Amino acid sequence: MDHPLCLNNDMSAGSSAEFPDRASLMEVRLQAQEDEITLLKSSLADALRRLRLHDQLLPLLKQQLIAGLETPAFEGSSTPCPRVRPGPRPGRARPDCTASPAWRRRTRSRRRTRRAGGSRRRIWPGCLRWRSPSSPPPSGASRGRTSGPGAAPRRSPALPGPPSRPRGQSIKMFIRGRPITMYVPSNIQNYEELKMEPPSQRLELDWVYGYRGRDCRANLYFLPTGEAVYFIACVVVLYHINSRTQRHYRRHTDCVRCLTVHPDKVRVASGQMAGVDKDGKPLQPCVHIWDSSTLVTLQQIGLGAFQRGVGSVAFSDSGAFLCVIDDSNEHMLSVWDATKGTKHAEVKVSTNEAVFAVEFNPDDSSNIITCGKSHVYFWTLSAGQFTKKQGIFGKYKKPKFIQCFIFSLTGDVLTGDSEGNILTWGKSAVRGHHSVTKAHEGSVFTLCPLQGGALLSGGGKDRKIIRWSADLAPERECEIPENFGAVRTLADMEDGELLVGTTRNAILRGSFSDGFVAIVQGHVDEMWGLSTHPSQNIFLTCGHDRQVCLWNTEEHKLDWSLILEEYGLCADFCPNGSVVSVGLSTGRWVVLDLLTKEVVSEFTDGNEQLSVMRYSPDGSFLAVGSHDNFIYIYSVTESGRRYSRFGRCNGHSSFITHLDWSKDGKYIMSNSGDYEILYWDIASGCKLLRNRFESKDREWASYTCVLGFHVMGVWLEGSDGTDINALCRSHSERVVAVADDFCKVHLFQYPCPKLKAPSHRYDGHGSHVTNVCFTHSDSHLLSIGGKDTCILQWRVLDSRERLASASASASSSTSSPEPGAC
């Protein structure tokens, strides 16, 4: 089943079909069984690897026991053994990446359970368990000597301080039954007495990149204040076009799906989807009526009355009533008192057929019109009861979809359909009597009335905007550029200018004579790749739409974008800032020049997707993590323009998810899809460090690995190992930001090594948050959503800046409240 966001141009946002509950339940059970089988395969491969290693070391072990020598312990073994490099591992079990727990749940399971950008919020109870450091350490791991009697313990120069407890003290956390051992660093003298506090820094939403035009209609309006109002994810954006500033309405708890403006041009109604929070509690769909000048919620309508979501909303001409169509199978039409929030009447529109739009008759609020798949319905409300008349096409061909309609100054109804026709319906009849055949090639997605009776129409396939006279004679036309997609919606501005929302999530501003330029742009499919520049206020994103985009955080705009042959999943800037590497879905990766956008190098490692790219701190090496379980190491010369294979890290039993370099550029820490934490000595030839105890005091140039002692506290009890998609430590090493599967961005203090660590939590995304990253100065945090295609830019505030911001908000009646921080 396609995700609701991936909608055909001839379909509505509200028409996504739903699997029966029984079939959905069976799919969930089947997915759980596949996850368990994959985990068993991975555990078996790990056990076989250890058995082979013990067999290889048994003769040497006997010799050392006879000689009475004491040796360091092998990680994970109950018997001491010498540290030697194991031989190759033929026949190593490598689970298929598409069957692994993390990847399958991020593709099939998400598409199955998310509706229109809503997040996957399925919890596996009891999957994460903890063992206290007071528990006995693993055998051999507590030895304080290296080799030979009387050897002194080695202490990391980076984290000085004598330990007050036996060396090798560790903590175990269990994810889906798999133990993960974390060694306590030497500078922590008493782990039990560590106190976790929320960080003094807070986040404040600064900018929202993107617009939801791909699968939503009639969601762009121009206010008398000079602001364009539109939505993406859970945020309704008010963008002042001339001053290029944004305000945000953020009271929705799930994806916003529809929008309308009150006749007074001040109040706004916006409807949201249903969802489920991380605890499994339902988030009910509803409509918010709010003041666009103060961003204060005036009324919440229909909480618990709608199913799945709200597909369309409309005010009556007086503004006293609001009609709503929900996304249930019956597409219930209801009329509400907009001031009191009480329901007047309700009726079923159609069964399992899309409904695209609803409007009150401006001359008579008791008459309502709906349109959608193969129908135009004329409703009359009297004494709390609806009566329906179906529009008759007569001699005109009945189209598959009636996409939109408006009322003319004479009271007639004009409809645009999927055949490209504009049909006129008399105000006292339900039969079409006049048609403009093939007004557009493909669908007519939108109609916009103008002063004096003229109107605009926007086409799908031909991407044309046509101005028509009152008697439907064409007057002017223009075509928007192909890279922006089809015309989704139109809004009339002052002085003959227009706003155009497109199907490729862009908003254009312009006129017939001057043409159109983009003022809002965004991705059109799921994003995973995110990287910030090491010295400039720019960042790069890539995703499943094959776009690579470079954004400017100061000017809040897209600097450039290009289309690749395959879609990108990860990226990293070279430390000198002149090039950026992008990892693709086929195992290929490319190096792009930031100024020319040219590909200066490209390589292929394996035939599976790449999940992480990371340069060493001095830029002399590049590590490429792949879904074929390997980490490929390249030496880098000529300022990031020349690459040569240095080695390959071979030891993970599942796909690579995250990796980080040590500050000296000699070691790598990596995570994998089966929750392994491995350490590698790159300078010595990409060797796997068998004794993880030796890496407990190592300092890391970055911290993006989701599994590690310093970030243990970001995991909630009951997590299944994939609930956290990404994290990022600030350059100041004071805070760590976390992207989770429940649409939330968290801010923890760093380090964060204790269970149930407190954090600040922020809403805004309407889908799983796939990545987070701090800018080079830690002034901002970027977060990207999955299916919501949204990029949120957060301002990082310390306590002093927060007080100043609060004072400014209190003195301004137009400031936006900041919900969601806990």
C-alpha cells in the first residue's frame, strides 16, 4: 500500500484507502515474526564467530596457562585470552538489509501505519532493560592490568582522575533481549550518585522550510497583513512575503490537512489528522479556530467526533457556521456553530469515495456543495436534516474526478474536473449547462475567483495558469517551470500578483507579465541525509526525491539544488568546507563542489545502500558505512578532491547505522542494525579492537552513535532499538539533540549516561524525525522529518537569551507561543 503522502495527481488527500483492521493486525504480527527471525540469525552469526575465535586461540591459551601468564580478557568471553587478530570469517551470516528490524520497520511498517504523514508509533513493550553498575562486571573485564604481573593500569590522558572502584565496572542494557555492555569512564567515580538535569539551553522554532502541496488542496491564502498562510507537518506558517519573516501556529498534535480563512480575514480554521502518541494513546482529529494576529486558539471543534482526520473545512459567508468533512469511509459532512463549537447536523456523503472540497453557498448558508470522485452533490440543510441532489452531467462526459469548484458572481457553480473541463451549473438547477472543453491538458486542480467576475484556473499536466473572463473566454495564460510541478492552488494578491502552490511543494510569487519565482521550496519525499557546514551558516539535505539541496540558515532560502540519478541517504562536509560527500541508495557515493555543483569524485562500495558518511577531524580520511555490513575507509588528498581506498572495517554482523571518529583521527566507534557497538583502530590498518574496555576513556570528535555510555539516558525503557533514529552532540559538548520515531525532537544534557534522564521535548514534525544536526556555532539546530518532508530550524537559547526572548514575547501581541517544551 502506498503511503498517503504519495498520492496520484488525480487523487485527493482525503481518499487514501485503508486496510481492514484484521489484515493490518496480521501484517503487524508477521512483521514482528520477521524481526525476531532476523535477530536470531544475527545472534547465531555472532555466536559462531565467537566459537571460531575460541577454537583458534585455544592452543595459545593452554600455553599461557602453563606458563602462568595473566592476559587481558576478550570482550564477551568468560575466559581470559590473548589479544590477537582473528583470521577471516568465511560463511559469516549476513542478514538481508531489507529484512532487518530497523530497515523493514522504517519502510513497510511505516507506510502501513502512518496516515498522511502521521508517525509510526508502535511500541514493543519490555524491549529495553538495564543492569546497574553495582551488578558484577563480566568475567575478565574487571582486570586492572594489561599483561604480565604487576603491570600498572592504563589511564586515558583525556579523562584524568583515579577511579574509586574496581576497573572494568560496566552497565548492561538489553534491547530486544540482546545485552549491550557499556564501560564506565575513569573520570566517573560514583555512577550511582550521578544526577541528570535538563539542559539550561532551550529550543525556539526559528524557521520552517517546505510546503505541503503534493497531496493537499486549497491550502494557501493571502491575508490583508501581507502574510501568506499555509501548512506543513503540524505547523501552520504565516509568512510575511515582503519582510520575509515567519510566525507559526503550533497547537496541532498531528499533521495539518486542511485550511480555510474566515470572511473577516483574521480567523483561521485548520484541521488535523488522527494519530497515536508514544504511549499508545490516541490523538483525536479536530479543527482549531484561531486568531491569525495573536495566534490564540479560539475554539477546538469536533474532538472525538471525527474519524481518521479532517479532510475539508469551510466557513459560511457570515462566518457563523463551519462545515467539516472527515476522512472516515463514509466521509461524514457536519455543520458546527463556529463560536460555540456545537454540532448542528451531520450526514454521510459517500462510501469509500474521495471527497475533495466543500463550500457553503455564499447567498444561502443552508445550501452546501461537495465534490469528489465522480460526483457533485447539492445539499440543503433544514431543521437539522440534510437533503441531497446529485449533479447531472447530461450530454457532457462524466469525469472520473471533480477536482474543485467555485461560485461565480451570478450564483452559478463552476467545477473543474480530471478531463480538463470547466463546467457551469445553474444556481437553481443541478444539471450542467455550459462547458469549456479541454480548458487544460490533464486535470483542472484549482479555480480562483477574481474581482469583477473573472477567474483563474490552474492545470495539472500542462502546468498552465489561465485567466478567464466572466463569460469564460480565455484572456491570458502562462506556464510555470517544469521543476516546480503542476499547479495545486492559487491565491490572489494585490496589484495583480498571484501566489501559486505547486505539487512539488513550492510556493511561487509573480504575475502573467513578470513571470513567477519561488519564495518557498522543499523536498517532495522522505529525507534522511543532513549535514551542516563546518564554518558557514549553510546545510545540506538529501532524500528519496533524488534532490540534493543546499540551504542558507541566515537568509532562510535554498541556495541551490540538483537531481541525482539515485536518491541520497547520507552526507558530510569535508572539514575544509569546499566539498561535500553524498551517499546514495545503490552503494555509490559522489563528492560535489559547493561552488560549481560539479561531481569531482565518485566511487561505488558494494551494491547496497549507504547509511553514513563521516570525515575524520583533519579531513585526511573518509569513512563510508554501508548496508553490506562494512565500513570503507578512504584516504583524502587535494583538499577533498582525490580519494583512494585505505582499508575496510570487517566485523559487524548487520548493516552500519552510525559512526564517529576519535579526536585524534585514529579510531572509529560504530553502531549497527543489530545493536552492536564496535571500535576500530584505523591507523593500524582498520583493526577491530576486541577489548572494548580500552576505549571507555577515548574522546570523540563528534557523537552521533545512538548506542554508547555517554548517551544511554536518551533511551526510554521499553524501546525496541529503532525508536531513536539519530542524535547529535553540540560542538560545545554541553547538550545532545535526539530525533525519535514519535515526531519529537529532544534536548538532553551531555553526557547523559543514566536511565530516565530529563529532557526538553519539542513538537512540530508530523512524521518520524530522521536526523538532527547543530550548526557550526551551535546557534541553531536543524531537524528533518521523514514523510512530512519538513525541515525545522530551531534557535538554541541559553538562559539569558531565553529571558530576553520571553520579555520580547510578552511585549508583543503578535508573538507566537512555544508549545511542546516539557
